[in-house]
Amino acid sequence: MLNADIPFSESVTLTKPYLLGRTVGGVLMTIGHFIFGFHAFVLVKRCVHATRSLSPFPTTTTETAQ
């Protein structure tokens, strides 16, 4: 790109493989962020469900032997 004898369109053509690699990397990062968000959502949902099912006064059942 610093050589004035080479047309700009040729320098853009030479950078296309690098731009493709950058795009693939960005897509993989985006997919990873969505997977992370989904797992975080499931974790919070499970924690909320687990705390709602806990009772502050545990009940114990005693079985009488006959």
C-alpha cells in the first residue's frame, strides 16, 4: 500500500484472504458470546429455581416403626 506504482485495487485484492480470516474469527467470537450468554442464563435460571424450592423451615418426616 505504500508503493505508489501499484494500483490501490490490487492492494485491496491482496488483503482479501486476511479479511476473510478476520471475518471467520469474528463469527466464531460472536457464536462463542451467544453460547456464553445462553449458559449464563441457564445457570441463573437453575439457581433461582433451586433457591425457590428451599424452605426456610425444613420439614422432617419421622416414620414410626410398627
